[in-house]
Amino acid sequence: MRILVTGGAGFIGSAFVKLALKNSTALGTVSKVTVLDALTYSGNLENLAEVSDDPRLHVEVGNINDTKLLRQCLKSQDIVFNFAAESHVDRSISDAGIFVESNALGALHVFDESLKMKISKIIHISTDEVYGSKNYGKFKESANLQPNSPYSASKAASDLIARSFFKTHGLPVIITRSSNNYGPFQNTEKFIPLVITNLLNKKAIPIYGTGKNEREWIHVDDNCMAIALVASKGENGNIYNIGATNRFKNIEVARYIAKVMGHSEAPIDYVIDRQGHDFRYAINSRKLSKLGFKETKTFKTGISDTIEWYEKNKKWWENKV
């Protein structure tokens, strides 16, 4: 099996590449993995260092909006995994254009070129943020999309383009929407690595508003396993939520990490709330469970492992703080 992973040098994409190359039971036998990544601030070839010597790995530096390069990368591929995206909400508030260009237009090019090249399956990686906020209950895959940030709006647009290509052209595309990811190699602008690295640097932890906003947290390795499962057993044209059993308020996460790191009290700095800040994310993942998915990482184990990684890899993140 030959696969193309767009955004394969980013946080989740690189974790998936390593899974594909190291875990033969996840996708089956993988003969070649092609990574296409623009290597922006969030993409880093160091993320792939542990598999860089694998002869099955081929890396192309470039943007999915470069259709000529994209077409070359698509040649002879069996499955495309589209991880390429701008993903930080705060950045989308200050510069929405790049998010529309990367997430919506970029996805359009992936779908259009995959259709032309007759790719047998495309897995489009999306987010639970496209549903918006929910004060109670959980979002099913059939829920209306109500994105509240330019980031989530651009991802919702890409999901709708994917649907249109399936309905209009029969493009064999599947969408996954995961809850918040955490784990090693995540950029320090994201909440959990920000908490960890600030504590390591003896800085206060910035918390938006009251800190009562709720998120579901899934370890990146579990998300990647779920994506591989969807690629193997999912049905074309379908959407699969990838949720977790770990739902906490932001302030609870910050205090828990501080406790694990030996602080009797978390040094919290409450800051002005983010514009359009979603209060609560919660998704129903029964559809994925029916495929046989089960989480392997508890939040306790996953956080401990993540803290240890940031403690041991300061050279990787210190220039990103």
C-alpha cells in the first residue's frame, strides 16, 4: 500500500506517518509513505527524525495549493490522508485569509486532483470545532455545522466541499472529526504544551476568561489509530467523530498538570477571553466504536508521558515559546 500524507511533518500528521511505518497492523503492509508539507512554523522535519532512515519514507517540501506538485505526489498512491491545515484559533482571528487559503482552497485542490488521478480513498482530517459549542449533550455526525471561529469555519468549508465531491463525483472520501489532541511534538502555542513549558520555565499559565471552558482530550496516538481504523473499515461518504472519555475544564487541566509537575498550586494568570470562544465541545463517537475503536491511553498516563517528553526535549521547543 502506498499512501500520501499531506501535512505529514506537523503534529498529528507526523504521528500518523510514524504509526504507518512502525505499526503494520494499523493500515496493513505499507510499501511507501510520501509526505507533502510546506514546513511552516508548525511543520518540522525533526518530528519525523525517528523514521527518517526508513527507505519507505519520501518527503516533498511544498504546498497543497501547488497543484502541479500535488499531482506529482498523487501518482500511484492508494490512499491520501489530508492532514494539511492551519489550526490555531488565535492566529485565525488575526489573519483569517491564510486559513481559508490552506484549509478550504487547499482541501479543494486535494479533492479535485485526487479525483483526476482516480485515487481509491481519501481520508480528510477535520475537527469537532466545526459543530460549534454545546452546553449539554453531544454532537452526532449528522449535527448542523455552526463554526464560531475563522479556523473552524474554514474547516467546515472543507468538509462541505468533501461532501459535494462525494455526492457530485462519487469521490471516495471519508471525514474524521476529532476532539482536542495532545502529546509529544505539539507546538507550544497549543494549550497543554503551553502549560507544561510555562511551568518548566517558571512562568504563569495564561487562562482565558474564567477557565471553565470544557474540552475533550484524546492522545494523538489514539487519534491516529482511529484514523487508520476508519481508513480500513470506514464507508466512503461517511463522517466519523473521534472523541475521548476525558472531558475537563481548562482550569482543571492546568491545575492537574501543575500537580503532576510538583507544584502545590498552579500559577494562573487569567487573561481577557478569546473572541468567539466556544464554551464546550462534546461529540458522540458511537459510530467509531462500532468499527472496533477503543482508547489505549488514559489521560493520566498520556499527560505523564507528555510532560516527560517536553522535559527531555527542550531543544525542540525552546525556540517555539
